[in-house]
Amino acid sequence: MKKFHILCAAMGCSLGLAANAQDLEEIFVTAPLHGDGDSLAIPVNHLSGDELQDKLASTLGATLQQEPGVTFASFGGGVGQPIIRGQGAPRVLVLQNSLAVSDAANTSGDHANGIEPILAHDIEVLRGPATLLFGGGAIGGVVNVIDNSIASAVPESLEGAIETRMDSNAHTRSTTARVSAGVNNTAIYLSGFNRNSDDIRLPGTADIDGDGPIGVLENSAAKASGGTLGISRVFDQGYIGVSFNKLANNYGIPPGAHAHEESPDEEEVFVRIDLEQTRNELRGEFRFDEGFFNRARLWLADTAYQHTEFEGAESGTVFESSTQDVRFDLSHSDDAHRKGVVGMQWQKNDFSALGAEAFLPATQSKAAGVFAIESISGDIGTVEFGGRVSWDQHTSATQVKKSFTSTSVSSSLLLPIAEAQAFSVAIAYAQRAPSREELFSNGVHVATGSYELGDENLGTESSTNLDLGFEIEADGYFVNLSAFYNRMRDFVNIVKTGEVFNTVSEQFELGCTAVHEADCLAVRQWTASQANFYGAEIELTYTLSDAWSIKIFGDTVRAAFANGDDVPRIPASRLGVASMWQRGPWDAELSWIEVFKQARVGVNEAPVDGYTQLSAHLNYTTELESGELQWFVRGQNLLDEDIRLATSLLRNTAPEPGVNIETGIRFYF
């Protein structure tokens, strides 16, 4: 892999390399835009290798939770959707190998992402002009999970890894393996995993009021398995290949999350979600010997997704999604100072939900877009600019058709102000078409305990974004400061109307007339208003010696509507310190993160208490004749704190796991 410089990494300015900024921090990047020396975009966060393995969790959001500006929204142990600077789906796009993960995660907070981080080779978080490559609606950012299943080069020998790990909290047992091999001009990739866990252990009761069982989050056990086969043909001017991926995930929904109309004295039936996904991909690249463009790339994906919500032994609502994706781009690199990419994207999705909890009609969605990004570098700095035009159409089973055209533009500037110092600024205007949920919802949404109503008259949402960054890297220390401001017009959100829906009489009422109050659900309406998001991130690293270094880091985000009310489920501010040590085959880290109380929680919501998160890991690596063997142990929530995320819909009934010790071994060959 080629090394690229990252400038203003914490803010994701996605800037090129300035002539006199050669001493700034370097990382490896592997996203599709970052190949063969003509990279335009640099990820905000990049996880791979041992760092990815040290942070690996059962969900994508939990894996990324310690990255600057990144948190997650949980719904019990089986769900962890990424949140970037206070924004989640659909404003954060989750990709697998640069194409959308076509699951039902956007539909409801209790739906898991259809992707497994344990099979990832790299995970990247992108912001700035780079997001235009994947969708103008990615106002919050893009999370790209890369598995290297379609190789662009033939391995010189058999290589791979085998790992097994277990933990003390939910008694999780997981095993994963991957292998790559080459025969003549053909590369073959094979990977698989299996994971099983029992109910999550807690320091107290799941219910914030102290009710219910002590020390356990009921119905939080989970099991998952999957695998990928990839084959590619490599030739002098590029490669072409296919991959086949299968994922199965069965996880429980904590009690209280799926409240039904049974009387209060009836025992609640546990709900489990059984998810299955099949995904086939084709990817290719061709490099030109001459002409203005030097490379062409093609991505195709066909995804079949289904999950069934089981109420005890009975099959409940079934969600199905079938998606076809196409991306094509052409890139050029005239010299060391100018490079760019132009391309197009097309997607078709057929979605349906059948059962008692189907609050959405069957919908066919189509989307297309064209995009371009250009980067120009000179003696005074680097400027990058780009644009995208997208067309979206949603057609419901009731033959309601809604079409939207959205335009997004972005520009950024990097100014080296001294040796190994740089200032950066990025300005963007982005539009997002409303989703099918925001347009067509009409029914009881059990996961949120409400009756949801869409608005077919919603228009495009727009955001004007400003990012500022400052970075210094000198002998022995590194400083990265960033700040952002997002002004959102027609920000689509859901609010309570003041009415309730009587599930017995099936009528809307100003006050509940049912015998049991639990038979009435709040009515919530998708609507549009103005909102502002702003915040900052900081990272300071100081090297004490060849073996020791320390890091101070933190982030904060504030979000409010135009009338002054707080946007709900915004992450709490965080401030942390970590000590890293490495000597010979040993490396270790001790991390202390203080998460502050979140008092800005929205209308009719209770403040969320802060907590202290203490974690550590220790690795020992030894070289063997046949490869490299690594033993690892890590501890999470070592203070056994009662952790309730401000971003979680279930924070009052489903806290995060208590103290957990995980250990395992992995072998690289």
C-alpha cells in the first residue's frame, strides 16, 4: 500500500499534499479513491491491522466508538449504528467495499446493520468533499468497511490469519479465519466467522428506576455467522473479480422495547430478530497507457436482505429488501499538482414489510447521481472542490410517487503556515432527498412505542457546513484541533403531535380513553424545521520516550432547533487521556474517558448521567518460523459503571455491558 499524508485529519478536510508539508502525520489508506498515487480524499479515521483488532466489537458502531467525533446508538447488544458528530442514518452512509449496505437499519432503531466488522480488513470514516463520491445526502459522513475480498494483486504466497477470542461478560466466543492465495494470474480469497454470546451482564438493574432483574439484560443473547469467497483475475493493466458474501445474525430485543397491546398483567413475550443477507459483488479496474484519464473503475453489487421478528416461537413482521448498485468512475492525474475523478452511480431498491408491525408500505426506490472532484496543489497550498447532482424517486404500493433532484457542492483549502504546521478550511452545501420512512410511515412503530406518520409533502433537506482545522507535528508531539458548524434547513425530524393512538379502538384521541394506559401510543409526525449543529474535536499526543507516549483527546457537539429546543439523542461531551507503551514483543494501552452528563436532551426527556470509562489492552507478539503469533487481553468498563448512552432509544431500559475481560490469540501466516 502507498503512504499518503493526512492533514487536518480530525475534521476530514480531505485535502491533498502541499509541497512544504512533508513532515505531517502519515497513515495508510485503502478506500477505492486512494489508489495508485492519485488519491484525492483522506479519511477522518482509519482503522486496520492491530488497531482494528484491539477495538473490534460485535457491532460497527461499537467498533468505532473511540474515534474522534464518532459514537453509536445501541438498541441492546445486537445493534450499534454509527453516529458522526451527532448525526446518524440516513445522514451517515454505511458502505461495504464502497457500495451501500442495503439493510433495514434506516427503518428502525432496533434493526442491525447488515455488515460484520469482524471480517473487515479496513474501516474508514470520510467527511468533506470525499463524501460526494458516494452520495450528496451523506451530510454526517461515510463509513466504508473494506474486506479485500476482490484482490487487485496476486499474493506471492499463501497468507492469512486465524483468531479465536472469548470474554467474561456475556461469555462471547468467536472464531474467525481468512486466507488469500494466488495461482498464476488468479487471486482467491476466503473468510468466515462464527460468534455466540449469552445475555449481557450489568452492574445493576436494566431499568433505570431499579425495577426488574439485577445484573442481567434479559434476551440480549446473540449469535452470528458468515463468510465470503472472492476470486479475481489480475492482468498488466488492472483486474476484474467477483465475491459472494453470506451473513446470518440472530439477536434479542431487550424487554420493554417491543411493547404490545397485551394487558399490563400479561407476561411480555421476548422478541428476537433473525437476519439473513446474501451479497454478490463485481469489481474491476483498467489503467490506460495514454490519454487524459489514467484509470477506469467499476463496482456492481446485488444484495438480498431479509429479517424476521419472532415473538416467542411465532413469526411476526418480515422485512425484505432487494438492491442493485452500480458505480463507475474515471480518474486522472496530470502531474504531481493536479488530479481528479468523475463518475456516476445508480441504485434500485425494492422494500417490503409484512406483518402486524409493518408501519411502512412496500416501496420501490430509485436513485442516480453524477459527481466530480478536482484537486490542485501549488506552492501556497492545496485546493479541492467537487460537486454532485442526484435524482431520487420513491414509489409506494399505494402508487404515490415522489421525485427529487438534489445538488451538493464542496470545496476545501489547505494552507501550510510554517514547517510541519497547517491550517485548513472546508465549506460545503449539501442536499438530501427524504427517505421512504420520512415520506410514507403510517402505523404503529413498536420499537419507538409510537404511531408514526410520514409527510408526503416533504422537500429536500439542505445543509451548509463549515469546517476549520489546525495541525502541528513537531519533534515529540502532535496537535490536531478542529471545529465545525452545520446549518440545516428543512431538517427532517420526528416530533410528538400531542395526540395518542388508541390501539384498542384504533382511533386517534387527544387523551387516552382505553382501560389500560399502555394501550395508547403517542403519535409522532415526520416534519421539517431548521437546526444547527456545531462542535469541536481535539487530539494531543506527546512522546515521553522510545517506549512511552500519552494522548489527550476529546469531542463535543451541540444541536438545537431554531426555536431553541434541543435536538434529541445527541452524544454527550467526552474528554479522555491514554497512555501507550511498547517494548520488544509487548505493547499496552490504558485509557480513561470521562463522558459528561447530557442535560440537553430535547423536550420531555430526562437528562442522561455521565460516566467514567476505563479500558486497557495488552498484546504479546512472537515470531514463529511459519508466521506471527499474538496473544491479547483487553478490559472494558473496568470500573463496572452503569453506562447509558444519550444516543440510545433504550437508555432507560437497556444500558451498556458492565465490566468485561476479553482474551484471545491470533496467528498470521
